[in-house]
Amino acid sequence: MNPESLVQLPELLYVHDPLCGWCYGMSSVINQVQRAFAGRVDVSVLCGGMVRDADAGPIGESWDYIRQALGQVEDVTGVAFGEPFKALGEAGTYYYDSEPPSRAIVAFRQLTQDPARAVAFAHAVQTAFFRDGHDLNAATTYAPLLAPFEVDEAEFLRRWAAPETATATQQELAAVARIGVQGFPTAVVRIGEQGYVLARGYQPFEQLRAGLEQLLREESGR
């Protein structure tokens, strides 16, 4: 075996929530980072549980706040929220809960054992919601999203519905809370046993790239 293959690369942990509009805007930035730092930095996605438990409920309860934020997110990030999503918000009855889509991302990661593809799948989940207005609480939403990844649909749906996946999802949300993440998106770089917060909130690609390059230079010089 090539000794270089045993070297653990620095890891960028992209801590997001599937229902976070700013994360939807940040997702393409993370994809750019993934491409730009291929072979130098591994990129993984974690779910934070922005809306869950007592905070979950009909989207109409928070739609005024969400609607006001959409324009700012679009202006700053360049992302566009689709009319189907806006119609979902205006109708007000959609059950707004981070747990089901977070569980889908956890199930996908378990099934593929591929953190890089999980980043792309997380983006697909957000696109299905924020652009296309699909129901992230429904199993039927996820089947079309799996096709580009050549993932077995039946096994994914089994895992998505499994109690052990729900438990793993809760453990992930709890782990994110323990490391002190208080807002989304957050980017954390893990180098060996050390962790560094690279970004709190949205950052454009060039700013994130420059910060990551500086961090890697500083660590290599120690």
C-alpha cells in the first residue's frame, strides 16, 4: 500500500441544516471548495437540527420571517428561491421540521460510505425544497434525488424509515450542539486533533478559499 494513502487529510466540516436558506446559498460555495481543494482537503456535511422538536410546526407560523429573509439571501448569495417553495410558504400548512431531511442525509451517508457524495446529496435535498417546493417529509421526494448517485432506492427508503437511523440522526444533532455550533451555516476545519472555525454564516467562495489556504499554510509551518 502506498504510504501516502494512509495520510489523513484535513477535513472541512460543513455544518448546515436542510431548512436553512443561508445554507442553500452556501451550498454551491462548498461545492466549489470541494473541487478546488480536491486531494488536499476532505469535505463532509453535518446536520444541525435548526427546526425540530418543540420548534417544528406549520411553516405559516414563521413564514413572515422567512419571506423577509429570502430577498437578502438571494441578493448576497445569488441563489434563487423557486415559486413552488414560495407557494408552499404562503399556503402555510407544510410541516416545517429539520429531522426528516436530516435523517435522509444520514441514511445516504450510511449507505454510500462516501462523505463527498453526501455533500452533493445534501445540496440536492435543499434544491428539491427551496427551488421545487417538494415535501421533505415524504419518502417519495427522495427517490428521484437518488438516481444520479446510483443508490439503491429500496435500501435507502428502508434506512430512512428505520429507528436506528432516527437514533443516529439525533446523535449527529447532539454532536453538533456539543461542539458549540450556534448558527448555520458554519464551516469547521479539523486537522488532526485540532478544530478551527473557518466561517460562521455565509461566506463567498474567494473569502472561504483564502481563509482555508491561510489555515493550511499556518498548520504546515508548525
